[in-house]
Amino acid sequence: MAAITGEAEAEAPGVVFVHGSPPFGLPFKDRLLSRFQLIHMSELPESSHVKVMLCMDHTPVTSQTLYKLPSLECIVASSAGVDHIDLTTCRLRGIAVANGSQAFSEDVADYAVALLMDVLRKISAGDRYLRSGLWSTKGDYPLGWKLGGKRVGIVGLGNIGSEVAKRLVAFGCAIAYNSRKKRSSVSFPYYADVCDLAANSDILVICGALTSETHHIINKDVMTALGKEGVIINVGRGSLINQKELVQFLVEGQIRGAGLDVFENEPIVPRELLELDNVVLSPHNAVVTPEAFEAMQELAISNLGAFFSNKPLLSPI
Ligand SMILES: O=CC(=O)O
């Protein structure tokens, strides 16, 4: 994480790192240093007037961190999710926050669709079956299900959810969604209640932000409403789902399957899930491509530039 005081001119502006390891690669750091001065958080002078923070990865920005930065006006986060930042304090102090989801949304959406396709068509499970020599001894692997024509409920229709919708429309799916608010710009059916969305969906794709309101938004009631043939894909945050209840529903066959890129207590994954062939597991990788990382750097620098030029942030949350 870095805090930035101003455009680098005659006098160098300040930077802060509270990151355990170097937070970003050399080319990005060089690009930042050509315009701004970076200071490690531990080197921040007592009476610092730092106005902007650059928060890399998921480094926590707690109320204590913010307390040390009394002049802070803006946080530019590299990540799509900003649940590691104390947004309540930011709101109270009027600190603007920008995130990186614009840079990552296409890649995350591709990954969500890949997980969904894998769960439905059993690609990873079939791969395991073939590699373990069972095809020749036990015969053909059971067939999966068609994606086209499925009713997909998207939970969180932000940048990522909208890209998921775009892709699944092309596959012939019927889209509906749940979000904090109905979006006037889209014609997909809106469900204010996530249980109602689940009752009218074959598949739920979880893309929303983790907040105190969305914590465990997917619970046993939602999964019961989704039904035995339902599939859940999560590329948001692990704690959007009550993981204990999800594991129970999967183990007992009360839903058909799940594709999970995120977990409640990463990198720990419930042991029961490792045994299940109807679950595709992924180590929080949806976001990571070199192309997306490049786009994130561009977006972060543009957000910082916008702040210092008194222009609107490019990706305010
Ligand atoms: O999970 C990844 C991100 O929030 O960027």
C-alpha cells in the first residue's frame, strides 16, 4: 500500500507501504516514481499531509491505518473487491475510494463462465476419470448438462456481473439478477430478494462485493430455494456464502454442484469439498492474468492522475 501526496515536481511528494513484501513489480513502481513520490507507511512523518493512498492487493486498511493519515482524501485500490478497506470510516471521513474491477472484470467473467461450464459438463471430473485409467476399466463417464437455455441468477450486477451476463446471453441463457438497487440501464428481471432470484434460477453466479449486508447472502434458505438441480458459482468473496451450509448442501446432494474460486478462510478449503466430483475448486485465480494486471496498473495511475488534476476518479466505488 502506498500513500501519495502529489505530482512529482521540484519537491518530491510522499509514499507509504504497509505491505509485508514489495507490493508491485519494478516497471509499475518505476512508472509511479516518474510521477509521484512513494513513502513507506512506517516512514511517514508524524504530521503527514498525505492525501492519496495506493492500496495494492488485499492489504488491510483499518481504522488505525486511516487514523495515521488525517489528511487522506482518496484511496486507489488495485483490487476489484475492497472489503479489506474500512469503508465505514472512509464514508464518515469523506474519503473517496476507487477500485480495480474495471481492469479485471472481463477476466473474472470469463473464469466464472469457465467454472460454470466445467461444473455442468464435468470437464475436470472427466479429466480425473481418464487420467486414473477408469475409462478403459469402468466405461464412459456420466454425461453433463447443457448450458444454453438455463436460467442464471446473477448476484451483484456490477462490472463483473454485467460481463458475466453478456457472456451467458451469448450462450442462450436467461439472465435475472439481484443487486443493491434495480439498474435502469438493463432489462433483465430484477429480484430485490435473493431467495426469489434463486427460486427462479437454475444457476446462481455470485459476483457481488462483500459488505456487512452481503455477508452470507447465500445461505440455506437461498440454496433450498435454488433446489436440488441448482448450481452455484462464486467469483466474489468466500464469505458471501455461508460455507458451512454450502458444504452440507453439496455433501447431501441438496444442490447439483458448485464452482468456487473463493473461500471463507483462504487458503484453507473444507476437506469435504476435495472429495466431491461435482465441485470445481480454484485458488482465487479468476482475477489473475498478466493482461488484467497491466490494465490494473494503467487504471491505478489514471485514477491517481485524475485525483491530482481535480478530475473525477475513473472507477469510484
Ligand atoms: O479478488 C480479487 C480482487 O478483488 O481483485
